[in-house]
Amino acid sequence: MSRSVVTLVGVSKAYGRTVALNNVSLDVAEGEFVTLLGPSGSGKTTTLMLIAGFERPTSGEILIRGESVVAQPPEKRDIGMVFQSYALFPHMTVFDNVAFPLRTRRLAGSEVTRRAGQSLEAVRMSGLDGRYPRQLSGGQQQRIALARALVYRPSLLLMDEPLGALDKKLREEMQGELKSLQRELGITTLYVTHDQQEALALSDRIAIVNGGDLVQVGAPLELYERPATDFVAGFLGDVNLVDGVVVEIAGGSGRIRITEGLDVSTPEGPALAVGKRVRLTIRPERLEITATEPAGPNGWRGRVREVAFYGELVRYGVDVAPGVVLKVSRPFRGQETLFVAGQEIWLASRPHDWRLFA
């Protein structure tokens, strides 16, 4: 089992009566890429600031490689940080920005030159040593900030929305580069974002935070397929969410009534009981939209309300009952006719694609 690089044990942080973080415990293993994911104000950045030493916990313990760092200042914690703003010194060249942490640690000049050069090479920025930040693109500035954070080989890299200032295309390109670099260097990384797709693409594990609470931790596939709560289901990717009442349990399956004339068959599950109110979720990509009536228990007539074409993807909003609109997404493979607003269609789903919450 990999050794833990950073461990939080029952960490809480309050500002007066406002609780920003509530009894959070988390382990990040050697070489792991863990993302803190949650909405604004959920406690993600507070967690990072506590680990970095810019804030002190109200209670709990923070360990780096098994040693308490609660009383240590930031510069003693062996941590590299990359912020959304990059925080590069505008009056310094690329080389001097990267070399700065080494010079503050009073390393010899030859060692500064060697390590700064290695760090620039690692982020594929060799040859730009003499440029200033204003002469670099957003993606290049992001790489320089990363090179500076890595130059003194910290035990842990903390990243707070580092790609937030980039446009969509560059952001996606940098996600791939960032993950490749992290794997090549083997650097343990704790990453903060509110972007679900970014978290899914980058992470070995995702820790979902909401209202100061750590709601669920797991691999991206695990959280996407088996969310612990309806909040996790709704926050990690797109989802349809409806409420219903259990009307029947038979033959290993349950029947949930959403509204008169609209029932959903699901696996029975241990929590089902006739008369119980439940919340159901299903991913838009798990719903099938067809022009003909499907076989199986979950088939409903509907009418297309809206169509959104995204190139590789088509998304539909479908009225299936008064007040019930289901989102459907399907890949667009070309040479096919799209359904249009107002068209009558059928929706279908497999019972095991529904998730139930009390």
C-alpha cells in the first residue's frame, strides 16, 4: 500500500459562527492525483489553504508524510502551489521566476541554474528563459507557474483552479498535458476545481465537498456510476432527477410512480417499501429516444420540447408527463435525421440505469 503524503484527521475550520469546513478526514497517497470538487463556497480552497499553512484549523490534525504540520509556517511544509492567477513576477524573466524559490533557499548558483533548467525542460518550456510573463500565452504562463512550483521538488503539489483563466480549447489541451506531466514526474497532487468534466478527466480519485462536508470520495467511474447521494449524482455530470412513490415490489424489482400514467421500474433494492417516497436519478445518455414504441417495462410516449446540437452530441428535452421533462443525450455520428421540437417520440431505459435515494 502506498504511503500517505498528506493526511487530514477530523479537520474543521470556522470563521466566527460560520463553519467553512466540518470534520474532514482525507488521505492522499504517494503519486496520487486527487481533486477536491464542489460548488463555490463548499470548502475546497479552504482545505487547500489549511494544508498549505496559510490558514490554521479550528480543530483536527494535518500530517505531511506522517508528521504534524499544524504549527509549521508555509515555507517549512515542503509544498508547491499553483494558483489560477499564476502569480508570476512581471518584472522577472521566465528563468528568474522559476529560479526564485531556489534563490530564497540560498542554493549555489550552479545548482540554481541546473535545477531551473531541468524544471523548464520538464514542462517543455526550454528556450524561453529570457522572456517576460507578458510575452507568453496563457498556456505558457501556466507551465511556468508549474515549473516554479516543481523546481525544488516538493513532496506535495497544491493547485487551485490553475486552468480557470484559460479558454475552453486551451483548457482542454492543458488538462492532457498536466496529467501527463504529473504521471511522468510522479508528483503527489491535490487539485481544486468546480469543473466536473475537468475532475473526471484528471483525477485518480475525486473528493466531493459541499457546505464544508466531505460527501463522497472515490474513483471517477465509481462516483459517476454509484453516487452516494442525489447531490453527488447531480453535481458530477448531468442527470435527470425526479421524485416518486413506491407502488409495487415484485419479482426482484420495484415500480415507482412519478405521476399518474408515468411509472418507472427499477431493481428492488434493500431500501424499497410500498408507500415510501424516493428520489430517482438517471443520466441523460442512459435514456434511449426512438420513433417507435420500445419493448420492456420502461417505455414512455413523449414530445420533444427542445433540441440542442453540439456537433459530436445532440441533447433533447422531452415532455413525458405534465411537469416532467427528461433530458436525453446521444452521440451524433452523421448521416442521421435529428428529431425536431414538437415531434412525438418514445423514450426507453433499462431498470438498472436508475439510481434511488430516500
